[in-house]
Amino acid sequence: MPELPPTGTRVSLRYRLPQGSSPPLTDVVGHLVAVGPTLRVRTKRGDEVDVAAADVVAVKALADAPVRTADIRNLEHAAAGAWPGRRQEWLDGWLLREAGGHTHRGNSALPLLAGADLRALPGIVEWYTDRGLTPWLSVPDRLVRLPASAPTHIESLVMTRALQAGGHPAAIDLSPHPDDRWLHIYQRDVPVDVLTAVLDGEVTFGRLGDAAVGRAAVTPAPDGTRWLGMSAVRVADDRRRRGHARTLCGALLDWGAARGATRAYVQVVVDNAGAAALYESMGFVTQHRQRYVDARAL
């Protein structure tokens, strides 16, 4: 069998069909999500194609398929509903969110509507300054043009994958509110009302014993897609490297699929190579990047 690129790579894979087939070979294009005796390729439509490794004739790594700006905007709409902060207000196409300073995500302005641009900056700065907060902009790729010299902060990968119902959930505790054990493992000072906030959707808090916790929310995008977003995934310091994060995330993905989500996303800080590798091994691929910018610096 030809040498394979890493999982998560977009590939063109040529393989043999059963004896007597005409033509004898066929191709599949998509992201390589599993390797071994059987390879699995996820196509652009979200279909998964299994191919016996022994039948593979050729594998070619491809550049990632182009992502439409509309796809980025739809996903960011759903993600904003999954982590909206305590208060939201629209200003010239930007969604302004406030959560008392807890998390950048809950205290930043996001350019969600077509036409949102930097002319709104004075109003954004005033809105956050009046609340004693830093006027952070959350800027995904292509939704607004930043000056080349703009100082950015906390750049993240936004990774996505398709979901299918009918999984086999692991035995984890799921609750619409984080309990004391969940908060103890999470170890971040984020108020419960910020953690549980969601717009037009549903949120759950998963806990795998005393080993790992995570948060998941199902929210809709304007195009009708229901997205599952995973966040706040943490493994206790003394329980790491035992597969607990994978088990927990698998159960959260199954929870979302059972509630009608057909796509999933995670946001991973670019220098967190371990988390990115975990999600790639679970079939996630990078769709776009996102970063924070202090509006006063522009």
C-alpha cells in the first residue's frame, strides 16, 4: 500500500473494486479520518467511505478545499449562540457580547452580518468601556479586513466534522448544569450563569468520573444547519494520557447527534498541538482561523 499522509489530510484515494467490476478501479476524495486495515475517508458531503488498505492503489495528498465566506459566517453564528455571554447587543452588523469580563469569547464583538466593518469601532469601544471591559474584537478569517499591522491575541483554529446519529455513547454523566465535581475538575473561575448561557439551543455538561469534563451546545446556523460545539474540555492533571478526553468527546458528539446536530466544531488555540492532534484523530479538520484584537489598537 502507498505511504499515507496524517489523518485529517484531504486526499484523493484510488482503490480496487471487487473482482469483475467495470471499471476495476474507482476514486474517493475527502479527508482521511482513520487508518489501519481499513481506511476511512469522509467526503465533502459528510459521507464516510471505508476502503480495505490492501485494495489501495494510490493516495495523493490534496490542499484543503476552499471554504466559502458564507460557511464561515454560518458557523460563527451558531458558535455565538453557544457562548453568548450574559448580554448581547447588535451594532452595525457586529454582535456585542458581555459576560462580566469572564472569557474572551463571552466579552467580544463579532462581525456576523454582511457589511460589518471597522467603521463600527468607535461605538464598540464606547460600549465596552462603559462596562469597564476591554473592547475585544473576535475576528474570524474573511469576515472583516484588518490592517496588516494589527496586533492579534489568542489565535485559534476552528475545526469541524460531520456528525451521524446512531453512535454508542460512553457511560458519562450528562447534566444541563455543572455540578461541584464538574467545576472542581474544570478549575477555571467562570460563573455558572456564563457557562450555562445559550441562545436558541441546548447545552449539556459531561463528566467522566473524576477524570475529565466538557461542555457541549447544540445551536442553529442561519442556513438551518444544527451545530454541536464542544468547549471547556479538561482532564484532571493526574489522569492525563489515558484516553479520557477522547472518551468524553465521543460521548458529547453522540449527545449532539441525538439532538439533530449534523455538524460539529471545536476551537483550539494554535499552540495547543496536543488538542489539535486529538481532534484531527477524531475526524476534525481546520475550516478557518479566529483571533482577538483590541479595538483600541486599530
